[in-house]
Amino acid sequence: MISETVKEEKKLKFGLFLGCNISFNRPDVEQAMRKIFPALGVEIDDLVGQSCCPTWGTMPSIDIVGWCAVAARNLALGEEKGIDLMTACNSCYGSLNEARHKMLKNPEIMSKVNEILAKIGKKYEGRAKCRHVAWVLYKDVGLEKIKESIKYSLDGITVAVQPGCHFLWPSEVYPDKEEDPFNPKVLRELCKALGAEAPYYTKLIDCCGMGALRSTDPEKSFILVREKLECIKEEIDADLIVTTCSSCLIQLDDAQEKLRKEGKINFSIPVLHYVQLLAICMGFDPQQVAGICVTPRDEIIKRVLEGGKR
Amino acid sequence: MPKIGVYICHCGENIAGAVNIEEVKKFVEKLPDVVVVRDYLFMCSDPGQEIIKEDIRKGLVDRVVVAACTPRTHEPIFRKACEDAGLNKYYFEMANIRDQCSWAHWHEKEKATQKAKQLIAAAVAKARLLEPLEDRYVELNKNVMVVGGGIAGIFAALDLANAGFKVYLVEKSPSIGGNMAKLDKTFPTNDCSACILTPLMVEVANHPNVELLTYSEVEAVEGTVGNFRVKVRKKQTYVDWEKCTGCGACVNVCPPKARVPDEFNEGLSLRGAIYIQFPQAVPKKAVIDPDACISCSGRWFGEEPRRTKDGKPILAPCEKVCPTGACSRDEPRDPNGEIIELNVGSIIVATGYRVMDKKYFKEFAPDSPNVITALQMERLISATGPTEGKLIVPSDIPKYLDWKKKVEKGKEAKLEARKPHVITFVSCVGSRDERYHTYCSKVCCMYMLKQAMLLKEKYPDLDIYIFFIDVRTPGKDFDEYYMRCRKLGIKIIKGKVGGVQRLPDERLLVRGYDADLGKPVELISDIVVLATAIEPNTDLKDLARKLGINVGAEGFLRERHTKLYPVDTMTEGIFICGCAQGPKDIPDSVAQAKAAASSAMSLLAPGKMRVEPLISEVNPEKCTGCGICAPLCPYGAIEYVEVDGKRRAKVNEAKCKGCGVCAAACPSKAITLHGFTYEQVLAQIKTIARKGIIEEV
Amino acid sequence: MEITEGVPPVINLTEVAEREKEEFEKKVSELIIEFGAENLLACMQCGACASICPLARVGFEWYNKKLIKAILIGMKEELLDDPTPWACVACNRCTEICPRQVAPFEVMFAMRRLMVEEFAIPTLAIEGLRSLYEHGHAVYMTGREARKKVGLPEKPPTTDSDEKALQDLRTILKNTKLAELGLIPME
Amino acid sequence: MSEEWEPNIIVIACNWCTYQAADLAGSLRYSYPPTVKVVRVPCSGRVEPEFVLEALINGADGVLIGGCHPGDCHYKEGNYKALRRFKLLHKLLTELGIEPERVRLEWISGSEGLKFAEVMKEFDATIRKLGPNPLKR
Amino acid sequence: MALKFAFYLAAGCAGCEMALVDLADRLVDALGELEVVFWAPTVADIKYKDLEAMPDKSIDIALVDGAIRLSEQEHIVKVLRQKAKILVAFGACAAMGGIPGLANMHTKDEIFETVYFKTYSTDNPDGVVPQTKCVVDGKYELTLPEFWNEVKALHQVVDVDYFVGGCPPHHEHVAKIVEAIVSGNLPPKGSWITDGKSVCDVCPRNPANKGKTREIVKEVKRTIEGIPDEEKCLLQQGYLCFGPVTQGDCGASCPKVNIPCRGCGGPLPGVKDFGARAIASLASILDDSTVDQLMEKYPSLAKLFYRYSLPVATINKRR
């Protein structure tokens, strides 16, 4: 009992790391986070002045120290306040944690980075890390609290989960690890907590094809997303795809529409970021927390709001 | 004044290729007390040794320094040469200018030459202080303990027993047989494993010179070569083996609740808490696994039985059904079993291997029942396996077992288990892998081919894929075996599998790579067989520690010398063979077992043995009886004797092994470790510290 | 895509080796190791990485395993025009499963870094860098309808709304190799 | 010897492990600096503090004692004795102003040829950084 | 004819002289055989110049106690060496440097800093430190001996014939020495005058003397901790007693009164470096954690293990 009280008293607080996609492409995800976390007792800090993580095609492709320096500035924003960062984008999660791992593993990189940071009066000691929203919800908030907080449940709804690559690999660099990085459970558990069926499907861990592949060769990128979608359709005929990555969200949402127009697929499965789905279940305004999409979501949202009232 | 001869070996090009011999000679000639310096192509060869002997015989030299390879292998050879020529063999010292000089500094020839000079100078400095010593002899006990009752242990025991030596064969399982007993057939001849192994098991068990100690483990080992004192724990069997006839009646009545995965079937089926390891077990006796037993009668050993209303005792099903009373629970049993003590002259370690569990390999969907290890596959196709050799997908084994139960009860039932159509083998799972074991497990290529061949010959319609990184088939008749597989239509793919994903119907999506096509490939398979690495048994390290032998970086027992002493260990009198030494196949294990047995024989046959006198000695004049040394000795070799009314330390020569801990600690420097005296080691150190300048004595 | 252009049907290993010795200051493999693929030489070409590589799956030429092999035999020129490294999704599944802990992903990215030195860098990447420098965001949009639509302030609390932070970021970037290479204008 | 200062490093090695490792390093052709010279003793427990002091005072720039990993001593526990003596000796030397890096104790088993070479490379580099032993007479 | 006898106190505390005087009537007996030609200022007030004027080798035997720290001491022992046939390093300081030798852990500057500035009792507003020369009243030049940078044992300055350990030498041992001198029954030149056995050899607490085996020591105690069992070996109880490594000419007088031996008797014959031997022996019978405990409880191992012998140690001063 005593330990529980102590746990209660320790207020959860994270720096909300937005990244580019969520800031500009999918601000409804940002809005969803701004709604759900305070309601779940998690304080969020804006980390004013944060920048791009940096994403893979930028500094990581130029130079490791440069990559780490940009990442370290972002991480330092949290470290200064004694909090960890939290992101809803797998790319940011990957880039920040890989950079941190490199700095911790190699003191030479760390010291070069700090030489650069010193020029703007900052330093990074490796303490602050970047957490993933899915892990914060799963581990820090907890499934019980999520279950208690929802107004609508997903009874009878089958979701296909898409945790995304940077949620899993390389497991070495991440602060939280799936017990089996080839059979991830966290997102499935999170969806089940909302009352949904979240079955395994064969290509659950396959890449959606987003990222550099998409910008380099969209056609090839669509091969992957199509394989994935078809597997979802055939094996579990999901009502909804749920992801915890902003890149996967954009790819699955956008590409589906394109594939349908080209006649390559003949179905449509709405796609939501998990924080959006949770926000809807918690009763927040769908227009605000899930208002931006290409593949229509209205129907599934309606089904949730009408069918799943608790 | 000592007359030192220095003999420098070229070792062909091995030394001369990096060390400038002429330059070294000029340097060495000037060293104090050096009277002769010679060099030769191979100093250890017969003519090379003759050079040394000649100088000794002529009286030119009375101390010998050989600068060559490592004293660990060659010191005995040169000592012998000195002795043969009439010089006390402890007037010999070696400078290691090959292993620790030319080889390591091959590309820095000038510096290697300088270093060689210093090493030789150090050896000369020590040589000036050498003292003549006399060898000792110890009596040897002619009994041998063989640890491990697999194919290697069985052969070692048989060879020794046939030669008239008494052998204690210690095996931790209830039966001997080891891993080979689990195999279906054996490559490259496809002999039935049981057919060739079982007769040997019986032979060794019945041999008058062999005492079989199964379900037993080595607890502690003391003593040295010729006189090891071993404590063996006979584990508690909970069944009276004197009375047990191995009829198996008890096994059948053990309740379903007390069932646990069957080790013999690699977890593919269940066994009861009371079990006989396998049908061909030797000895064929039942044991009770106390962790699995649920005491279904409500009574543990030595407890009063509960009684029915009419006062009849309630007995456990096993004790009730036992025709001989072997399973009786009337008497209490000590869970620690019994400790017995053995006196042996030599020990052979043949503890074998285990295969890695599939659970480590997350990328290969280990959760799926249809992903199995190769040893599980062996059980699946074996006639003594969980399905009596009937090939079905492992996920349907429970269905098979249900069906079998019904049929046994005389019910009519149809077996609805799925037969596989596609089987995929994955090589190098956990072998050649930095995350697990960097070594090659050696037998996987061949046993995958074997299993594929057995399957394909029996079920020609099966599609079999074997993913190899590369096919390794060195060995007699092995590559021919491989070609037979190809001709049978088994699909060999060069490239590793990177992922296995479960399909909803318990089939598996296999993602591999075909190096020949230069493309990723994928297929749907009913069974995926992982050739998981062979690794040392978990308790091998413990055992090695008890025995005082070395374990290599990869965890297998380390041989004294890879090439020259492959079954010897650094501890005299202890030999190793089989997979405890490293992964190997049956022919190699047997060959090594016979080598180990013959090594033990040639050691023990003379009945006594020469021991180097490189041990400690106390100078009673200098000893002040402080008593510091006695508790330090790991062998309890330091005793006290009365000298002029005072207690003085004395080393028991039979017990001392020459570590020198006492000499290093003695406050009055009364203890000398012969061969490594304070003055000798110090002379070496000073000489090197002064870059080759020897201090005048 | 003309991805195989520049790669002859027969690869003349003698020529490749001679060119590596004569024309380049350092071996390609040495450069790749310097650029972050520390365990490059441990590769035994088992192909596990390629079996699950999204790029290999959709038909790129120089996916992880082959790129490593090419580097190990000393090819360089032939690879510079190839888009494969720039298509890598950095999924890191290869890193997770590599039995030799080569981290093929690191090789891919080290190759990008090598290509950048040779200015073999795609326009899109340059654009991303320019945008990172100018706005602090690799993906940046001026239109803010989406944010307004979902009820958020027009500007996120990032460098976008914090001039000091943007200047800080620029200072950092000016002190990295990005500035040394002069890939984008930095005032 | 060349004009430039080269470290002079003495390794006092246990016959059953570090000495073997040095042999193994050679036979596997792992190179390490030729400044390293090994003196063989039966056990690290044979090493007397005087050996280290005399090595230093006579001109060695670095001294390394090599023994079996804890628990693996061929003579059961000689390496523990070595460790105990070393701890005190090392602190004593530090008090007397000897750089602590000059004197080292390492556990290198007979199978760790690579480790032997790596440790020696690293030790040589350390000694080079420290410069010549100031005690040299 | 009486033996011509000299006694000189260098850097020492005069305890060794007390030890000689402690012989009491036995000394009186011996004095009949001795003619004290130099023992300033205690017994024979003879000036240095008188000593310098003596013919070479005119003194039969000269004892020196105390270490060599000042130019004056160096000068006198050199003179003594010249005048004496036999020169004896008498007591731990002369033989090994002794307690004053611990100053080798500090530089001259550090010592002056402490002595003339830092101690609480020092009042030195003008910052005066000793000068080797100064002129008083404009005309009197006064001199002080020079303070050397390091302390040396006698044999590090002049050739020494015999060594005697102890701080001070035990009077019984002194008696034997005096007898030996008087009778001329001396060991070979260069040796220690000693029985050559350890303190343990004569210590009633030594378990080996009681037919028992020593045990590994599992705890280290400083002398201020607890009260030792009067019967049991002090080392066995955790009190770091150097009895095993120290010459026991004292008859184990310290252990007999519950004080652990600290090594004033000097190393056993054949041992060059007392501290190294002490480490070799003592560390061997401690267990792992005890070694750490020792290092925690004793802030300076050098001062512990070389309490009486730092100047003659292999590494004999802090660098």
C-alpha cells in the first residue's frame, strides 16, 4: 500500500517531442497527445525550441558527430529540466536513441558533441533519453488506468497493429524493449485495453515502406505497403489499422488511397495513430484529435462512438 | 664458474625469418659464463639435439640454454637430451624466441632481434643460478574414473576395462547412452543409432572391470596424478534399484498432473514424475523426479500412509503397482543421496554437449511448435520418438498422443494430424554467430543432410530446403553423402535465413536469401528445423573447476596442445574426449575416447611415475616458525617438525605441486621453490629490466 | 531505374584492386569503417540481412549484403551513382539479426556519408538539409491550415516559433561537417 | 637499440594461463609491441613484491603480472594471493609517487591469445604516454 | 687495555643511549673494559675538533644512533668512520633510517612549511626559516648545518661494520652486544648483530609455538579498536603485527604487552626490503575483503610498512 502511494505521488512528466511530421503533417496527433496525457495524469512540457530529431536523410547521412550534436541539443532540452522526452514518431524515437547510444558508447563522440554544444552554452551528459508514447502508456500509465479512462470501447472491432520498425530494432539502443522484438506485444496489449481484437498477422513486423524508400522510389515503396495491406485484409480482415508511428500512419493512410485509385487494391481500411484512437475512446472531439486523413475514418469513428458506449 | 652453452634454433624460417641469428649470436657470446654459442636449423631434431649432447659429453658445457620455441612443449625434450648426455637435466633453461618473439613481431624484425637478445640474456642469467635436482617417483593408483556415459565415455571405459584397468563410469542421468541414444540414424552410413549403441551400453555395464555409477555426479576432486581422491554423489533415485526390474508398471500409472516435458524426447512429449529414461536404458531402472512428483497419495517417503475409513493404507499408484516393492515409500530417503569416495590414478572427462534451445532465436519464431531444433527432429523421426517415427507436424503431436491413448484403450479413432509437405532446414543457428558462439558446430551440415536424406527417401513427395551459409563436408565419405542429397532432389540453398514468421494456420513463412540467384527468397514451410549450436553442458565449467582443468573461451575443455596433446589437459593425469572438448561427430568422438583411454593406460601401466622436483623446500636453519606459510598451501603440504626444540615448517614432497605461494610469502625467505627460486626469477627480471645486461654474481 | 548502369557484366577484380591501390588514398573499406561501420570486416556474407531487407525485397541493386561485398572487394566508382543507400529505410532489422554484428544499416549509412564526400547526394536530401538549416525542420510546410483545423496554434513550439533556438541550431550545424562540405548555403 | 626511447615492459606470467596466452598470441600471429617481455613463473601466487620493485628500480618502464581468472587458478587460489599482495603493493607504489598505470595485474587465460595481444598493445600505449620510468638508475 | 669507545647521536631521539644506560650495573661492569673517548655531550664532553684531531683508527669501536639528515651529521660520521676501527649502526634509525626516515615521504620544503609555518603552535609572522649562515650584530657569522633533502641510514653515507636493530635495541640484546664487543666475539663484517629469528619465534602468542596452525585473517583492527585477547596471536586477532617479518632480538617485548610489532627490529637475514616482505607475508594471510579493509583503515601503507625502514627501501622516497 505504501509503495503505491509513493508511486501516485511521483508525477509523470515528459517533454513532448513533436518532430516534423506531427508538427506540420499530422497535427491532429499532436492535439490527441495534448488531450490524453493531462487526462491520464501525465504532465507534458513543450520543450520550446526543439527541432527536427534529425531525421535519417539529413545529418545522419552526413556525419555521425553532426547527427549526434543536433540530437543532443534536443535531448539537452529535456535534460536541463530533468525530464525524458516522449515522442509519437518512430523516426524521432530511432534517431534520438541511436544518437544517444552512440554518444554513450563512444566518449570521443560525446566530447566532440559537447564541444559543439558549448558554443551555444549547452551540454548533454546522456541522462535524458527519448521514450516512446506507446511505452509510456503501457509501462508508466498502465493498461488499467487506460481502461478506466475510456468512455467508448472498441468491442467487436478488429484492429491490425503496426508498431513500426523503429519501435523494435535495433533493440540494443532503446530504453524500453519488447520481450520478443520479432513478435511485439505492446501495441496489441494497448489495443486490447480499449476492447478491440488485435490479432497477430504474418506481416505484422514488415516494413511499411515509408521513409527514404518512399522519397527515393514511391513505386517500389508501394510494393511493401501493398503486401502489408493485403496480408491484413486476407488474414484478419481488420476494421482499422492502428500504428504508433507518424511515418507509418502517413504511409498506410496515403498510399492506400493511391493504390485504390490505381485499382491495385479494392478495399479501404482506416488508419489511426494509437494516441488518436485513445483520444476518441476517451471522448475527445474526433475533429480535433483525428481530423486529418486521406483514407476516410468517419465510419469507424461513428461505429466507435455509437456502438462502443460504456 | 658455470660453463653455459647457448643453442639458438632457426625453427626453419619461423625464428630466423624475423630474428637476425648472427647478430644475436654475437651478442650472446659476450654474456658472462657463456662459453659456447651455436645455431641450427631445427634444434629439436635429432642432429640438433646431438649438437648439444656432443658439447656436454666433451665437457665443453655444464649448463644448457636453448633459444627456440615455448618451454611448454619443448622443455621436456631438451631436458631429456641433457640427461642422455649425462648432465643433470635441471641444468637446462629455455628462451622462448619463437612463440613470444619472432611470431608475434614478424613485421618488426629489428626489434624482434633486440627482444630475442634480452630473452636469451635473461635465460642465461637464470642458467647461471641453476641447481641440480633429482626427479621423484610417485606410486600410481591404477583405477580410472570416466565422467560421462555417452559414446565417448563408453568407449574410453571399455578400452580401459579390456586392458585390465578398473573403471568407474560416472553418468549424471539415470542411464548411460548420452545424446547418441537420442539419434535416429547416423551419418555417413545411415546406421541405426540404437542398433550400434545399445550393444555397447550393455557390454560396458556388464564388464567385470567396470563399475557403473549412473545418476551420479562428481562432487569434489582432490589429489594429483596417480592419486586422485574423488567424491561422487549418487543422487537420490527414490526407487530401490536393488529391487527395480525396469518393468515400467509404475511409469504407466503416474497421474497426468505429474507430467513434465520429457528430456529424452527433447520436450516433444511428456513423461511422468516416475520414469525410465528411455526404453533401451542401461541400467533400465526407474527414478522419481522429486520436483515433478505431486505425492498423489498424500504421502512422502518415510511418512505414515493415510488410511481409508476401514483403515487400509492409501498407497501411491506407483508403489501399489510395483511388483517388487522397489517403489515403497515406507522408508525415508535422503534427498541428497549418498556420497561415495573413489581413489583413482587418472580421470577421463567425456561429458558431451547439449544443443542450444530454440528460445534464443527470436527472429525464427521460436514460439511456433513447428519450429524445432534438429535434435527434436531426430526424435520426431525416430521409431522410439513421441510419434513412433510417424512424420506429422509437431503442432499436432498432442492430437497424435490423444489418438494413441484412445487406440490403446481399444477405442476406434481416426488420427487427424497434418503431414508436412515442406520442411526447411536452417544452418548455423547460434554457431558462427557473435551473439552466441563464434565457432562452427561442425556436425550440423552433415546431420541436416542426413535428416533431409532420411525424410526424402521415406517421403519422396516432401519438398525439402536446406539453407546453408556454406556446406561443410570434409570427412571420409561426407561429400559423396552431400551429392547423394542433391541427386535426391533436396533443394540446397546457399544463404542464411533471416526471418521466420508464423502464418495463421501454423505454417511458417521463411525468408531467406539465395546467394546463387542473388536475391531474397521466401517460402511457406510446414516445419522449420533449426540447426542450433552445440554448446558445452552448463555444469562443465563447475566440473572443470573441481578437476582443476582449463576451459577455453568458448566454454569447452581445453586440451594441453591442439595438435600434439589433443586429449591431455594441463593437469597431469586428467584426459578429455568427445564433445566436452569441442563439437565433433561420432567417429571423432570415438577416436578421441580411445586416444584418451590409451593415454591413461600408458600413464598408469608402469605403476609409478617420475615427477619433476620443481617443488618447495624449507631451509630449517632460516625458518623462524612464524607459521605464515601453512594456511596458504592449497594442498596442505606444509607440516611442522621439531628442530632443536623449535617447530619448523617442512614441505611434504608428495603433496606439494610447486605453485610457490609459500615461497613468495615466507617472511624469512626460508622457502625455496626449486626451478623458480627467488634469485633465479630476480636475475631474469633484472636482466630484462637492464635490457640484457646481466648483473655480476 | 537505371540502377545497374556503370556496373559491367563482368567485374574485373584485378582492375578494381589496382584502381583502389592507385587512385584512392584509402581503401574503400577503411573509409566505410571510418564513417561508422566499425564491424564491416566481420561480415561473412551469409545473406541473412538481405533476406529481410526491404530494399532487396523491392529490387534495388546494392542492398546491404551486396553493398558490403562490393566494398570489401574495393569497388567504389561503380557504387557512387547508385540510389540504393539513399533508399534505405533504416529499419535496422538487419542490425538486429546479423550474426556477425556487422550492423549492415551502419554500412548503408557510412556509404551515404562517403557518397556525400563525393557529392553524390540526391537533390531531395539537399532539400532536407536546407530546410533543416532554414527552419529547424527537415519536413516543413508554410501552410498551417491543418494545425488551425485541429485547434492548435499556427506555429508549433519548435524552432519554428523560437528564433533563438533556430539560431542555436544553425550554430551547431555550422560547426559540423555539413558546413565543411558546403553542401548548402549557410549565411 | 634505436635512438628514440622505447618502453621496456616486463610481464611476469603464470605458466598456466598468461604465459600460454602469450604463446597462443604468437601462434595465431596476433602482433603486439616487442617492448613486452615475458618472465615465466608457475603461478601468479609465486610473484613476490620484490620482483616488481626490482624490475622498476632496474629500469623497467612497466610491469604487468598475469594470472588466471578468479576461480580458475591451476593451484586453486594462487591468483587470489597475487591479487591481495598486488592491491597493497599497488597502493604503496602510488603513495611513493609511481604512476599507478605503470604496474598492473591482469587475468588472461590460456585461451585468450587475442586478449593478451590487446592488453599488451594497450599497456604499451599507456606506458608510452607516461614516458620513461623516473626510477631508472 | 681498555677499548677506546665512541658513541654519537645523529638524527635520533637518544633512546638508544637510554637503552645502553638501562644496562645499569652490567654497564658499570663493562665500563671497566671501555674507555669512552667520545660521547658528547652526555658522557664525555669532547669537542668535534678534538675528535677530528684524533689519529685514524685510534678508536676501537664507535656506535652511531640516529639517521643522517644534516650536513653536520654526515660530517661527523665520516670523521668517526675514519677514526674508528669498527663502526656500528646502533638502533633502527642508524641501521634503516628509522622514524625520522618517514620524512622521505615529504620534501624539505614541505617539512619546513609544516614546521615553521603551519603547526598551531608556530608563531612566525616574519616567515623566518633556518639559514645555514647568518651574521649577528654585523660581525658574528653563525652557521647552522644544512638540512638535506632526504634522510639516510648510516650505511648510505659511510661504510658500516655492524648493524643493530630496535627502537631502541632491547637492553638484553644490548648486553649481548656489549659482551660481544668486549670479548671481540663479533660476526663477519657487514652483518647484523642478531639471533636472526623472528619475533614470532620468541613470541608466546605464536600459534605455531602452541602446536596450532595459523588461520586466514578475516578482519583488520587498528590498535585503538577493542582490547586484544592476551593469549591469542595479535595478527590472528586482526591487529597488524609485523612479528613474522621482524628480528626478534627484543624477545617479543611489544606483543607481550599487547602491542603489535611494527618492525623496529629490522628485516630477517636475507631480506632486503622490509616493506615488500611485510606485504608479501601479511597480504597472503588476509582474505580479500580484509585487504580492502586494511587499505581503508590505514591511510598510508608506506608509513605502515616502512615505519622504520623507508630510507633503505628499494624505492626509498616519494617521487
